[in-house]
Amino acid sequence: MKKWGLILVVFLVALFFCLCTGRYPIHPSHVVGLLLSGLGIETARFTAPREMMMIFWNIRVPRILLSVLIGAGISTAGAVFQALFRNPLAAPDILGVTAGASFGAATAILFLAPLAWVIHTSAFIVGITAVTLAYLLASWSRDHSPSVLVISGIVISAIFQAGLSFIMYIANPYDQLSQIIFWTMGSFNTASWVKVQITLPILVPGILLMILFSWRLNLMTQEEEDVLSMGIPVLRWRIFYVLVSTLMVACSVASVGSVAWIGLIVPHIARYLAGPEHGKLIPVTAVLGGIFLMVMDTFARSVMLSEIPISIVTSIFGAPFLGYLVISTGKERFGNDT
């Protein structure tokens, strides 16, 4: 309970900080007044300028909500994949969903109408298709172990990555190429209430399903023969977890583009705080993922005059942290061995 209290405090502090911070900074007292007015509570001491209200409610709040939702969804998917494949380095894009979604978005930019809803729909459909192809390829093998599915995902991901590279090669360098490159690096600059309404019905139920059935993940981390001996249909449950996680990742990538590292790093932080039991690990992962991506996006939109793509920021902070985890884990094991 103490850890949950600390995590809640960190979330509220980070949320308030992000609401105040940006290229248009808003004083903390004004943020409080805007929030109270949004709840229908008028304060005599504060009257918000029209420009401030528009920026706060139409740009900053939906952007922060979207970053929290997507951070929670991708991080949860990362924790699920690490359990399913019994690999601490497994990431949500391991089955090709990110490469497929990127190819779908690039195809829409190059050949279809360059409208936001067209790009997002194409990215979502092709991302789901990529994972489906990986599963079909794995089903043709006599070996149904997780490693075969991972290899199939690598194959499908390489194919779609090659297709993406070809599209970038033939794209107009003065218009289309810049859109494709910026999209593949991820950005929340097109965040809106519409995107929140689109992603929320997929990400929130997906996270809740993973929490509800998290106890099965504890069994899925064991050897497949041991789980089958308990009478649990491993393949059926593996498809369920992969399907829900893929929907969350595809929805996220289709909304804001590729977001690197968060699905790999955040589950490790959550595991350090909550332990390996997935009933505790999944909720902590979701909350920490929301906090992490919200703060990273605030940094991306505030540190320079022009916005930094989100994957650059998450990579800058995520890669060194993974190195720290590797070094600290190695020291701990070395000390236990001696």
C-alpha cells in the first residue's frame, strides 16, 4: 500500500507539472483555476483568458491524456510479451506490429489521401495484418514453442521494414518523405479529443483484461510442458494475450507513430518495485508507463522551439537506463555468487 501511495503521489505531481509546462507556460494557480472551472466550480479570484483556456482544454489536456493512455498500453503489452516469451528483452513490436503499422502509414501517405484518419486506419489494419502473418507462418511449423513465433515475427518485421525503406526511397523528398520520417519517429503533435475517444475504448479495456487475467501469466512464464500438465490450453491463452496486446500496440502506433523503448524499459522498473507476480506487476507497469511517456512528451514539446519526435526522447533516456539495469543486475548476481 505504501508503494501504491507513493506511485499515486508521483503520478499527481507529474500530471500537475506537465499541465503547467510547455512553450506556453501556465502558472500553477491558473492550472488550478482552469481545472476547477472545468468541474463547474467558478472562482472569483481567477478569470482565464480565452487563449489560455483554448490551449489548456483543446491542446494540452487531450495531449497529456493521450500520452498517459498510450504509455500505459504499450508498457502493459511489453510486460505481457516478456512473460509470454520468457524473455526480459521482449518488446511489444517483437511480432512485427510496429513495422507493419509504419508500412501501412507510409503507404497511405504515398498512395492514398494524406488525411489523418486514412493514415491511422491504414497503419492499424496493416499492423494487425503483420501479426496475423507472423502467426500463420509460425503455425506451419511443427514446433509450436514461443521461440518459433518470435522468429516468425522477426521475418515478417524484416519484410515490412524493407517495404517501408522502399517507400521512403521512392517518396517525394520535399513533401512525402519528411512526413513518413517524422511519423515513424512518433509524435503527439496531432493529439486531440477525437484521438482520445478512439484510443480509450481499446486501450483501457485491454489493460483491464490483462490485469483481470494476470494470474494466468504467472503460469505462462513456466515451461510449456508443465503448464499443459495442469490442463491449461497454452496455445489458446497465448493467442488471447497476443491478440489483446497487439490491438493495444497497433492502436497506439496508428495514433502517434512509433514509440521506442517504453515497452521494454517500464516493465523492468515495475518489476523492481512490485516483484514478478503479474497481479501486482501489470497495474504498476500501466501506471508507470503513463507517467513515463507523459513526462517524456512534455520534455519533447518544451525543450526546443521545434518539437522533438518522441522516439528520440525515449531512446535518449531509455537506452542508458537499460544499460544501468544490466550493470546493476550483473553486480547483484556477482555478489550472490561469491
